[in-house]
Amino acid sequence: MLKEFKPVLGILLRFIIIYLVLLFAYQFYLNSGKDSGLDSFSKMIANQVAAVQNSIGYPTELYDDLKNEQVWFYVKQNYVTRMVEGCNAISVIILFVSFVFAFYKGTKTFVFVGAGLVLLYVINLLRIIGLNIVMSDHKEYGKMFHDFIFPSIIYGSVVALWLIWIKFFALKHENS
């Protein structure tokens, strides 16, 4: 009876192991820079968001709040949002990578993960930019966009990538 579940159990075990390894590596990264405020990856994203916003007519300045591990966005000289570690989408990326590698299919797995990481990175940047614009121009919609619209976009993108991976790569027969 257990033999028929062996492939599923193998995929599940690979997912769990990859997820835990990536999660612990990320936590180690976060712990290594605890005294310097917000982690450097999140700061890099905040700087890129500010650069894009400045280039599209939303003058943006950043305030680095080291003590509270966050960066504040001032758009058009008004505080609109703050960037914390959770805004960098790493937790979502870890889920994406773990799932795709659980269905490992050789070199194309690395290519798909690389393309997916670029896409998720860009979507996350656009998500933060969008939130800053909403909070700057239409603050009354801020909670809805922060809590529902933008999370559904980033998580929906991950699910769409998973479905593409499964349908067109992982379960596709080599003979077809």
C-alpha cells in the first residue's frame, strides 16, 4: 500500500527539506545583521522603489529607522508607508522555490526558478510602488490595497507560476 504513495511522499519530503533549509538560511541571514536595522536586501528594494517613484513623478525620500528595523517612505513630503522585513517577499519566494524544486526536472528547474524569481521580484517592486501611490493619492483605499489587493497579486503570481510549472514542465511526458 505504501508503494503507491511513494512518489507523493518523495515530493512532499523534498518540499519540506528544501523549505526548511531555505527558511533557516534566511533566518541566519536576518540574525547576522540584527544590529544594523532593516536587512540589506529590504533596504535595496526600498532604494529601488524610491528610484522608480522619483522617475515617475512621485518624489520619494527614505528615512532609515535603525532602532525599529524599518525604512519609512515619504512621498511628496508626506509619510505614506514603511518597509519592514516582511515586505521583501522572501517568504513567498522561499515557498515558490521549494515547490518547484520538489518537482525537480533537471536544468529546466533552475531556468524556471531563475525566471520566476525575476518575475516575482519585479511584481513585488511594483506592489510596493503601487501601495505607496495609493497611500499618497487615495489613502482611504490604503487598507484594502495593503491587506487584500496587493497580497492577492503576489500570492496569485506564485500560484500561477506553480500551475505553469506543473502543467507544462513537471508533469509533461518526455515522449509527448
